[in-house]
Amino acid sequence: MASPPDNTAVDSLKEFQFTESSQPPTGLYLFFSFDLVNSTRLKTAYPSKWPLIVTKFYDLVRSALDTRLTGAVPWKFVGDEVLFYKQLASREELSTVLGKTYDAMMSAISGLHRLFEATQSIISIKSAVWLAPAQMVQPRSLDSLESIKLEHRNII
């Protein structure tokens, strides 16, 4: 008979304090990555259409995640990858996040394949979700960056 799964990680969340309001927002955050698989192959096969396909990928992922997971905020668009974050309101949210993320990913894949049928054998989407305690920080202004001295070195 198999032993029950180790719940050490989930149990450690019991010690984490969830707060209704905090300025700046401090708490436990989920991060989501959605990445277009085979984008280099796509660019080669469809040199004039790939920008439209990647733009639709962004739109489809955002829409699919918005309809399934309240509070997910776009964080970064990095080439053929889009990242989101969401502050957890409670431990109970963890039990549904992976299923909702999977559903959003599958919906975006279906949408891409429906809109661009010829790409079905080329592209797909992969996703990752991770968790971290974090505190929201305000972006530094460009003026404050003037005081930072950068040193350039060639490393061979």
C-alpha cells in the first residue's frame, strides 16, 4: 500500500499570514508562464504571419486566464512568452490554480489552432506555475538610475 503524499509544503503554508489589505501588497504570490512552443519553426514557416500569430497568442492566453482566474495580472511579455502574477488570497486557492491554469492553456491552444489551422502541426503552448512570498515594489524612476555607475568588462 502506497503511503500518503507528503504535505510538508502545503502544511508550511499554514504558518503564512494572509492579510486582507497591505500597502505595499506583501504576501504569497503565484507566477504563471505561458510559452509558445516551436516559435522559431513558426517564424521560418510563416515569415510574414508570425507577428500576428504571436499577438493572438498573447490575447488568447490573457483572455483564457482572465475568465478562469480572478486577479491574474500580466507581468512581462518576453518574446514568445507571457508571464502573469497573482497574489493569493487564501490557502484554499491553491487547490484550484493548477486545474484553472491547465484549462486556460488548453483553451488558448484550441484558439490558436482554430484561428490558424495550418499551424496545428507546428505550434503549441507550454505553461509553468510557481509560488513565492514577495512584496510589491514601485519601479525606480529613470532619474534615480543616473547615480548608478555601470562598469563594462569584456570577459574572454
